[in-house]
Amino acid sequence: MTSTDVTATAGADRAAVAREAQDAFEAAVRPHYANLVRRLVLVLGDPHDAEDVAQDAYLKAYRSWDRFDGVDVRAWLYTIALRLAFNQLRGRRRWLAAIGWIEPRTWTDPADPDLSAALATLDARTRSALLLNLVDGYTHAEIARMLSVPEGTVASWISRGRAALRRELDPER
């Protein structure tokens, strides 16, 4: 076998390994895209921004796939996406403050506009923790790891978020 043959074989092997890694990544993350976008819409308030952040999160996840520990791909993706969303919200607030504008457009879910409006009254981290717990079933400890905060902070956010939603949805209580 010549050195050219060896180089060609090694290149083919690397390409096959790369294809296998890409296929594994796609199979692992594809089922989570729609739910991730829905969560991001509730955090960011805009479906187009949510899709952009979800796509950025998938790209970032793909680039770091070789460092993923393999434990919980959904939690890993949500962690990446929520951090990107929080960064975007911080940047948006700074930009709007700099140009003297108030927050543009608010998004509501046509299926339950009252719930959407009540969720919109919560800050992004409280809303995220509440949804990750109640809708997605993550524990306080898992959410704490995702959001890089103490578990007690998550418990506090969820408790205050629930109380705020109760007040908003049933003001006679």
C-alpha cells in the first residue's frame, strides 16, 4: 500500500467517523426542537427570536457535541438555549434603554391568552424555572444546574411564580 493509499484510507475513515457523529447528534437532538422553541417563545416573547435562539443553541450544541456527557440531552440543550436567551434579553434591554424605546411587541398564545398574559408578568428566569418544572418535569436540582443558580433560588422562583400566576389568573382569591 502506498502512502497515497494510506492517506486516502485515513481520510475516508475520518469522514465516516464525522458522519456517524453528525447522525448521532441529529438523532439525539431532533425530537426536542419544537418543545425548545415553545419554551423560548415564552422566555423571549417573540416566536421569530425564539427560533433564532433555538438554531443558535443547536449550532453551539453541535460544535460541542464531543464534550457532551451523554446524560440528558434535553437538559443540555435547554441549558444552552436558556443561557443564550437570557443573554439576548440583557442585550435587548441595554439596546432599548440606549435608544430610549420601551419593550416592543408582546406575544400571546392564542389558545390561552390569559395564561400567556400572566406568564408575561413574570421575569424571564422565574418563568423559565416555572415552565421547566411544571411543564417539562425537571426537578429543582436539575433546573439549578441548567441555570447555574443555587437550588434554593430555583425553589424561591417557582414558589413566587406560582403565587404570581394565581394572583393574575384569579384576582378574587
